[in-house]
Amino acid sequence: MSQLQRLTIADSQIQESQISLTAEQSHYLSRVLRLKQGDRFIVLAPHGQGWLAELMPAEVSQQSWIGKILEPVVERTELPIAITLMVALPKGNGLDEVVRQAAELGVTCIAPVVSDRTLLHPSPQKLDRWRRIAQEATEQSERQFVPSILEPVSFMDSLQREVALEQSHAAFLCVTRLASPHLLSCLLSPPSGAIPTTSITIAIGPEGGWTEAEVAQAIDAGFQPVSLGRRIFRAVTAPLVALSLVAAAQEFDSNPTQKV
Amino acid sequence: MSQLQRLTIADSQIQESQISLTAEQSHYLSRVLRLKQGDRFIVLAPHGQGWLAELMPAEVSQQSWIGKILEPVVERTELPIAITLMVALPKGNGLDEVVRQAAELGVTCIAPVVSDRTLLHPSPQKLDRWRRIAQEATEQSERQFVPSILEPVSFMDSLQREVALEQSHAAFLCVTRLASPHLLSCLLSPPSGAIPTTSITIAIGPEGGWTEAEVAQAIDAGFQPVSLGRRIFRAVTAPLVALSLVAAAQEFDSNPTQKV
């Protein structure tokens, strides 16, 4: 299955047992990848469903192609919890690589935020660019689900979204130089009596970290301050360290010899 | 302490209670950072020693400066074990970012290897470039120790170096699509009776992974095959995930409430 091309589609492209392809997708499969009639590929719908499909000429035009759905594809590369990465916008194009790697690592949603120390406000074109990168990374990493990228908002507005969340939600604010527990400690040893976590938000600050006021606001909104270790990470590295730990804490097996 | 400029020096620059500065370092501190006589900075020697120093004019020339050693600096940002990242050379300039992030994450040594699926052989200039990047990243991330970067060798030659290592050494080969235990499982639950680990090698393959022959050779050399989870990472992301887990497994505290 790993050799097959993966294509993300919109819900509107699914028509009974067929997938209509955009002109761009049709061109990509037939001309760039040189797939022929009957060749197989995988289509991924926005909510994580996937199908094995085969390439067929469209009846309406000899130039275009459709996908005939053969069977659903059930893969299990998604994490069992929803992970939101709340990330202060880094300098320049720094978020491009964060989006790409976070998508590989299994993130569900990326919420860029403008913090007190954020220097630049993003242009609207950036959002389209990040969404395209997330889609590409999803296909390459063989996930079923394309992470959503929210419009950048202020850190305060972003915190408001957290306050209303369920008790099964856990929120962590990564801080430096504070006597905070390690993120991995919190992930592996939740407070006794806690409701099992089904969603996690991880907030990562800008270069220079969150301001004291921001840390206080986040704690008010229910965030647990955590450490990522003794070293100082760049703003583009910290999200990946945190997501690596969240994913591993889910997939880690305390009895490795029984793993199949 | 975090505000002070950090400068890595060679052992030969240490002369009793003084640090001689290269013309470039002298220019950087006095002209670029505009430090004045008596301003303080931190110098880091190759083996992890650090000193607080203050800028003084050199007696021999009015244009140049020396550092007067004030006191040793004891910081504890280094991990308590030695970590070697054995990494198959990725495409293009991919290793640049791996070196930068691995240095941030606390790696001790990076051993680039040429694997069966490595496309390009690196030019000698690359090695200088990687060493410069490692040094910059060490200064930025406030570590005491600049990771060494070995000359690229074949994977087989690199495995030979492992065979001779002590029993307190653990070696992990990251593989995809194999029923291998998760790296975090192995890190947190070593085999009972095992000698405590003082050094770890993590081997990360190229795009497309190690060949079957390479996996077999590594197992013969004492490597444990491990998984980094269900998703497929690019060759430049996998090292970061693995090193995040190795570092966290060292610094993680199973009883977070008692952490100071």
C-alpha cells in the first residue's frame, strides 16, 4: 500500500462510487506520474475516510480522468487523541517548516497566535500556503487526516477557545527557565482521578518565550506550565520536540516484548 | 546569565587566567556586539568547561581584545549520557537542519553515513559547514559542549565502531513498517539486569529506509530495531523525533510534583 500515490480530495468530489478529479489532479496522475487506465491510487477525504481507487477515463472528455472507488482503506496511522498546536508565529517563513513537521508528527489542528513578542503579522496568503504544506505533508507521511490550520488570532483570543473545552481536555504551556515539571512527566503521570484525556493543546511561545503576563493568562485559562528540558530551543524546534513527546506517550508501550 | 554572549574557543586560546581572542572574535565582540572594556561574556572550551570572562584590551595592540577569566561557570544544560546520532545523508542540504536541531537537542556526536540508498556523496566543504552550524547552535541553545561531527563513512564502517563499545552502551536502529518496539518503550523499560546506560547510538536511515541487508548488519553489530510510531517521517524529521525521546527519557521525572 505504501507505494500507491495518495491524493486528498474535497467531500464534493465524491459521487457514489466515483471520485471526480480536478483538472490539476487529473493532469498530475496521468501526465506527471504517468498512471494509466486501471492503475490504482488512494484518495483521502477531509474527515479521515480513505478509499482505494482506480484511474478511469471520464465519459465527458477524453482528456480527463475519474477515480473508480474499489474499496475503503482502513489504515491506523492516526493518533487516538486530538492534538492542537497553539504556536506563536515565528520570524520570517519559520512556520512553514513547523507546519510540515507538525503534520508529519500527527497534529490535528495548528492555531497560529500573535503574542506580545511576535514581530510580524502574517499576510492572508500565508494561510493558504500553510494549508497547502499541511496537505502535502499528510500525503507524504501516509496519514488519513489533513490537519486544519486556523486563522492567526491574538493569544488572548486563542485562550478563550480553551476555556470552554471539556474536562477530558489537557492544555500545556511550554515555558523556559521555570521550575515546571517536564512535559513527558505530565503525559505519563496524569493527576490521579483525572478523566482520561481525549484532546490536548500544546502552546509554544516565540523566540524569547511568553511574557509573564501571558503565562499568567494561560494558567488562568487552565494551562499547565511544562518544561521541554534544560536546553534552549529555537521557536521552530520546540513544537516538534513537544509533539514528538505527545505522540510517543500515546503510542509507547510499557511492555515492549508483547508489541505485535 | 542567559543574556550574556557565548563564545566557543579552542583549548589553545586559554592562557592561565586569560583567553586570547581571534581577530574575528575580537571584532565580533567589540564591533558587532559593541561590548566595552569590562563587559562580560561566557567562553566555552571544547570539553564542556565554561568561564565567565570580561573584555580587556590586549597589551600588544590597541585594536585587539582579550578575555580575562573571572570564574568558572557551572551550568547543567548537558544530558547525563553521550548520544551519537548515526544518520544516513539526506538529499541536498538536508543535513544542515538536522545538525542544527540535533545540536539544540543535546547530541554529543553526529556520524553521517553513506547507506545503500544514499544518492549523493558529500563534498569536503560540507563537513566544515556542519561543524560551523553545530557551533552556532551550541551557543544559541546555551549548551556547554559543541557536538563533534565525524567524517562521513560507509554504514558498514560506522557499524564497526559500535562493535567495540562497552556494555553500558545501547544502540537503536530506527526502522519503519516492522513489528519493532517503540523507542520510548525501550528507553523507559530496559531489559532487567541490564547495566545502566552511559551512551546511546541512534541510527536513522535515508528516505525509503534502511535496506534489509543493512538492518541485518546492524542487528549483528548489536543494534535493537525500534519504531518511532505509526506515521512515516521524512529523513530530516526522524532524527529530531528520536533525539527528543532520548533527551526526555533522561530528564523526565516520574514524580512531577516533587520537581524543583
